[in-house]
Amino acid sequence: MRKYIISSIFFLFITGIVVSCQNQETIDLQNYMSNGKDIYKNKCQNCHGENGEGLGQLAPPLTDSVFLKANKSRLACIIKNGANESLIVHGKEYKEKMPAFPELADIDVAQVMVYVTNSFGNKQGFVPYSQVSKDLQNCKIP
């Protein structure tokens, strides 16, 4: 019995160390990814696909890290306000208008943005809510 108690205490101690080694950004990234995935499924997946593959000539794929990186400060605006301009993604031009999602709170936009930029082969790391909120304040509404 004593051996079992000592083993259990040791296990809990090691588990505590491992959990405490995660910094706040890692925890936030995991939370944003989880919530962002739910928002993506409800708002984006119908056009951009389950795996970010896009929808023919109508909706661009979200698998182009180059486009996402080059437009990182615009992504929040595109998600919230839609897009009424042609976009070049993977060398293809997409002219269809993307609908706006004005009902999304800034935190929702941040979470779906983090999900998209870290899924479908993209690995762009965490973007804090505060940065997304600043980006949204600088949007030019179409």
C-alpha cells in the first residue's frame, strides 16, 4: 500500500511539472485552435472545405501559407468584413465576393484566424486577441 501511495505521489508530481511547463501562449494557442475549429466548421467550411481545399473557382483554398503570411494583418478584416476584391491564391485568381461575418466578436475572429493559420499545412503560430483587435480597428470597410 505504501509503495502505491509513493508511486501515486511521484506520478502526480511529474504530471504537475509537465503541465506547468506549458506557457500561457501554448495554452492560449490550444484554446484558440479548439474554439476556432468550431467557428470554422459553422461559418467557413461550407465554402473553404473541411481541409481548407477551397471550392473550385468560387472560394480559394486556405492551404497557401505564402498568401496567409503576406496578408496576416488583413486576415481579421477579411474574416469579419468579407472581401469584395479579387484575390490571387496559389497563382489562381478568385473573383467571387466573400460574405462578411459582422456577428463575430473580435475574440471569435482571433480564434478562427489562429485556427486557419495553423491548419491545412499552415504553421504560423499564435496571434493574440489584442493584435487581432488592433487589426480590426484599422479595417477599411468595403
